[in-house]
Amino acid sequence: MGMDAHDMEGLGEDYVGYTDTIKRNPQFGFCSLRMGKALEVNHVMTVEPGVYFIPELINRWKAENKLAQFINYDKVEEYRDFGGVRLEDCVLVTKEAWRLLGKPIPKSIEEVETLTSI
């Protein structure tokens, strides 16, 4: 975990964190995962789920009907101007499971609304 860590796509996404036995999954939803390395005790990593609504990509993909089996384009239109959101949790892999490092980030609607009304 570093203060100035950056994505390493320039090295070739299929090679960063993947091995001869662990390969990138080409399926939609999995192909953008950036770590295919087997987890080991004491590994520290960030878990960064996010969603971004980029009008130019929405237009292009909708025109191509790209991945329509996964994307409800009518629903996406409702969020076109939202922008996006990403959560970032730093976790430590332990022998039993994982441990959150730092304070928990509000995630539920109720938690976020409570935080924003203060």
C-alpha cells in the first residue's frame, strides 16, 4: 500500500497481477478486475467498487446495443448526469478472512443521508 500508487496498465493489464495459472476473465463485469493474484495472509489491498456514467460512452454503447443483456439503457438514461461514485476500503487479508483498515465508509442510503444532514 503506497501513498503514491498508480494503476499499471502501461505494463500490460494481462500481466500485472496475473500468472500462468490465473488469467484475466474476459466476461463483462470481470474483465476490468485488476488483480488476479492469489491472496495470501498479510496482503493489503484496496477494494474499490464504483460506477461511472459517462455520456459519450453511454451514447456509443447504446447506439451499438453493446452488452444489452447486462445493461438496461432506459434505466441508465435516468443517471446520465449523475457522474459517478467509488468506494475505497483498505483491507488486510488475515488467516480467517479480512480486516478493514481505517474508519468504515458510509455505504447504506441511511448512513450517507445521516452524514450529509449534519
